[in-house]
Amino acid sequence: MASSISTTVPTPQQAAGLTQDESTQKTQTLQVAKRLEKFKTTIFTQMSSLAIKHGAINLGQGFPNFDGPDFVKEAAIQAIRDGKNQYARGYGVPDLNSAVAERFKKDTGLVVDPEKEITVTSGCTEAIAATMLGLINPGDEVILFAPFYDSYEATLSMAGAEIKCVTLRPPDFSIPIDELKSVVSKNTRAILINTPHNPTGKMFNRDELNAIASLCIENDVLVFSDEVYEKLAFEMDHISIASLPGMYERTVTMNSLGKTFSLTGWKIGWAIAPPHLTWGIRQAHSFLTFATSTPMQFAAATAIRAPDSYYEELRRDYMAKKNILIEGLKSVGFTVFSSSGTYFVVVDHTPFGKENDVAFCEYLIKEVGVVAIPTSVFYLNPEEGKNLVRFTFCKDEETLKSAVDRMKKKLLKK
Amino acid sequence: MEEKLSSVAKTLTPSPIQQLSFLAQRCDAINLAEGFPDFPAPLHIKNAAVSAINSDFNQYRHVEGICDHVARKMKEMQKLDVDPLTDIVICCGQSEAFAATIFAIVEQGDEVILFDPSYETYETCIRLAGGVPVYVDLDPPNWTLNLDKLKKSFTTKTKAVVLNSPHNPTGKVFSKDELEIIAGACQTWNILAVTDEVYEHITFDKESHISLASLPEMQKRTIVTSSLSKTFSVTGWRIGWAIAPAWIASAIRNIHIKITDSAPAPFQEAALTALRSPHAYFDSLRRDYELKRDFVVDMLEKVGFKMQFKPKGSFFVFAPLPGSCTLSDVEFVEELIKQAGVVAVAGCGFFHTSLSAEDSSQAALGYQRKYIRFAFCKSEDTLAAASKKISGLVDDGRGMK
């Protein structure tokens, strides 16, 4: 992948003088934007290919191998049949915006205007991209907590941000407040938080959120909060930072349908923010994808209005799966770090004597037949993640049990 | 807190087309403004989507079959050999394919040539990526490409040219000669070309769509973007693609993954059915739209528009206001809503060049405020109703002021 760029284009005379090969090469090296240095093929794709080749059980990629609820699928089908197949209003089908606002009020107590403060996007991934591009200028400082979901770094670099990283460390992955204080300054534009947290499953508690909030208010900093896993909160209640005093006016709260309703391929997400921030998000969104899949939006409105019993059952099911996996991982010999939320858990693989996380994952696929994700990809400095790998439990119980069995049989401690 | 917006975001304004839609809704007007059908999508494709949802194609996926079909169609229609494994990127609509392409190739300060008039989104994508849009006017009344104007627009900073053909808003289909001129310029100046070919299957009067990428030496420097939306009347499904040499496609793919990660899964599945549609489907699409074009052109001529240039493709008519009309395009559109209950789009939103002092005679300044875009991607009933209402204006003696 060419990454060096010259900004001079040959004059017509020079161009005419180049040979065919030289011309092609020049085209290749000249034309690709600098920002692409951050955009390599993802580790997920690589691991998935390897997994298929070896017939491994995939506990790497974060999507379920079971499907979403029938009532939501039927709503989408009905929408297609009812002819809801043309462009939706750019910032969201009105009914979905309303449903999101209703849900947000129920969950946080905050009352937001669905017309002015909610933007529907193609998944939370696009909400993140639109937020970065709409609200960040080249050179702005943005603080990230490592390990982080890989699109954050990529989209921040697309926006030209200066990234400052604060690392969360095992066993608790708690926020190092003093370190954060030393990094936040009047130059900080935004802090990006993800709670419940991918990959560690950590949930930011009230004290931590209050500390972040004080720093933000003091230094006039924005918060971008990725809350896609908020319905998969097991050990404690999820708290939206936007609900803390003084915080709504400076927070973008992002979420999606996919994880909560096991429909990750539908790409329905949203960003909730006060009007002055929503403006920027909407502008970027309208030029990134213009509009979001129409029939799925109608179905999403139905989904989000599901009764509390749906969400309770979701949590119960996932807790059962989590127990199967965690008990299994512990019994096999991993050091397991407690995960309070999401459907991920990170473990220390070093008892098995491999030199780093990537090597361990390759060994796990080839010799044991199970996929995990090496967490070094989630850090700015990969060295910091080399002892950890991430497993997911968004799989049916049979699959989880089979994976645990394989590990019990074939995973050998050094 | 306005200072928290990025500088680019601050310069953006809401889509004029969307604003008009709101006015139309409030007046309950017939909407010939927005470019999407008011008739149902083809049943066989909707059924495919329903079937996909029921068969649990609902998680993140990449449906490689789409690439196979897109490659096959490029071979069939444009005689191009495209490798489905490496040269095609599936995105959330042509919108995202275009945005990802621009982010892949445009660096801060890079100039990108656009033909005026043009669809409003291209410029903003380019500016979001730090690029500088440079406009080359197409000459009315037939929107011909002027070689001198094109030559003058190149500088050492030019990185790419954007070509939309068949063209929104004019309905022009760039001719082979014009494509050769553009291709020649791309090679001389060693720049890339990004095409928007969403109306590729909607051409009239036996006119064929020719992809710029099919011209000699152009495939290696062209990114073709297109989608299901217009061909299959599913603008709300968000399935599109970019076709490019592998080294660019790879970059576009990696960016797409960070912007949205995946296009909606069930609709990717349905795309397989859509792209396998028999030739008869495409023939009847073309025929139906040609009839609609004729109807609308006829309707406009009856009320006083002089339709010197008829669209050869897309589903838009770009009609010049009659010479006798003293209104500007915006004023006309408002009057049309209020008096006839029909909405169209004022052409000024598609023009970007401000003419220099030297050529600012009244007439020259005038034309950019004198065009109205009508969409005819509407059912026969809608078009008939619009025709009745517009003709009513003439009958009442008010006519075109």
C-alpha cells in the first residue's frame, strides 16, 4: 500500500516523457492520501480467513451466530411490503427519532427533541465517523482510552486530530484519573469514551464519570460517548455521561440497534446531542451516506419500543453465556479479567508461553480450533496489549461449550 | 458553543432540495423535485429482501456475489475486465462509495475538477477531505463540454476530475468525443477520474451510456461509482459500489469499513436477485422512463417552455424558463407551488461558478438563475396530475409570467 506522497504533478511535457511503467508507478505512489497509513486490512478479516481455513470456532468477531427477534424482522418485512423503500429523511425517519428520544428519556431521564437532537446513521460506526468529521478540526487534540475499538483511531486521523492516549490497565482497567488530569488541557477538544467498554467489558462508574465530567467542564471539552453495549450491562447499571450535571450540552451520545437486537448487519445507529453539536454531525452524515436504510428504520422504531421484558431476557441470556465462557476460560488456565458489560472478556494468555497475542491467537486457531482476537490492535502502542486476547460470548450456548471443550482438550500450559 | 463545530461543518448549509420538500409537504403539493420514485420497487426484488431477512441474513456481511455480478455487467456493457475479488467495494449507496473514494484520494489542498451544473454533494465531500473544488462550466443550451475551459482549469495541484454521466440535473449523456477529451486531459495531466454512473441504465433515444473507465488507458486511473438505487427504484436500501484498480479499491474498502463497516446485509442479499434481472427488465425500465420523459417534455412545451435540449438520460428535465418570464428560478418555483401545487427544483442550487467581471453581461449572469429541474421518476398518475395542474395555469389565462 503506497503511503508516500508528492504534491507535485508533472507538467504535460514531463508527463508525456514518462514511459508506461514509470507513469503507472508514479500514478500509484502519487495518488493515495496520507490518511490511509492508518487504514490497513483489519485483524478481524485476517483472523476470520484463518478460522475458516482451520475450521475453528469463531469467538473473535463481535457478532452473534444467532438471529434477531422475529417481531423486529417482521416489522422490516412489513415496511418493505408497504413500499417504504425510498430515501428516508436524511437525519432519520420521524418515528424512529421519536422512539430513540422516548427510550433515552426512560434510560437517563433526559428529555431531548427528536427533530433537533437526534441523527440516525448507518450504524454506530457512522455516528462516530460523522461526529469526528463534523466536530473535529485538523490539529484538534482528542483523548482516547486504550484499548479502543479500531475505528476511533482511523476516523480521528481522517479528521486530522492529534490523538492523546491514556491506557487502561488490568486487572480493573480503571480510569487513571491523575494521568487523565495531566493530559487534559485547554487545548483538548474532546474526550472519547466507550462504556460498557470494548474489548475489556469495563463499565465506567459514577466516580470515574464525575471526574471526567469535572475536567471537561473546567476545560470546556466535548465528550463523545459510544454506548452501543448499554443494554448488555451485567454487574452494574449503565450511566450515560450526558445525564451528569453540566454535561448534556457538551456530549454526543452514540448507540445502535445491532448489539441490542442481534441484527448487526442492518446498520441502524444514532447520535444524540444538543442542537449546536447535532448540526455538525448532520452535515458530515449527509455527505457520508446521505440517508440510512429506510425499512430497517421503521423496524428499529418497533424494536426500541420493546417492553422491559425483552431487555431483561436479553441480559439473562447473555449472563448465562458469559458464565459458560468465563468458567471455561478459568478452568483452562487463563487469567480472566472480570467483565461487567458488553459481550467481550479479555484474558491474559501468557500462561501458555507464546511470545505475544498475535502468536497466541494463531496457535489457538491452528492447534486448538478456537478464534480469539489479539488485543494489541486496540492500542496506539501495540506492545501494551501483547499479553491480552479478547473472547466474545455472543454465540449460542452449544458453540460456547464446544469451544471450551476444545480448549480443555488441546490448550496446553507451559 | 458554535465554535465547537469543525470549520468545514460551519460552512455547510442544509440541502436546498430537502428544504423544498418540506415546503411541498406543507402545501400538499405534487413533488417533482426529489429524485426518487413514488411507484413501488419491483416485486421480485422486494421478495428477495424479505426472504433474506427470514433466512437470517441479518449480521455484518460482505456478499461477494454482488461483486461477481457487477463485474459481469461491466464486461457486458462496457467491455471492461474487472476482478471481482479485488477491484470492487460494496458500500452504503453510491453516496458512501463516493465519499470513501474522495477520502482515499484527496489530500489537503488537492484540486478536483467538477462540471457545472452539478449535484450538490460532490463539492462538500471534496471539501470535507481538505480538497478544493474547481468548476468547469458546461455550455448551455446543450451543456456541451468546452475544451478550452477544461484546459484552463488544470494546475499542478489538480488531483482528479469528477464525471457524472448520465448527468444530474441536465439529463445530458456525455458523448464519446467528450469522454475522449476528458480522458486525454486525465492522461496528459496524470490525474484520476471519479465517475458517478447511478443513471447508467436510464438512457433514451438509443443513446448508450459509455463509462469513462472503458476508454483506452483509463481503467487504471478511474474509479467508477454506482448503485442499485435508481436502476431498481430502491433508493432507501443503500447498496452501492466503487470499481477501481485493486490498489485504490483496497484503500476505498479500508475507509468504508471505518465509516460504516458494512452495507445493510439483507439488501446485499436482495442485490443478487436485482443484478440477475433479465435484459427485459432493463429494456422496460428504459422504455418506461422514456415515455415519462416525453410526457413531461410535452407538458412543459405546452405551457411555454422551449425545450431545445431534451434529456438523453437520468430522470430529470432541466428546463430553461421562457425568455418572456421575468421571474428568477427560485421565484418561479415558489409560484409554481402556490399557484399550481407542483414542486420542482430551482436550478441555481446546481451552479457554483460565479462569473468574473469580464463576462458579466446581463445575459451571461442570467442563465444560472433561469433553469428549473423537474424529476419524472414518478407514477403515470402523478405525472398526469401534475400536467393537469400546470396546464390549468395556462388555461386560466395567467400563463407563465
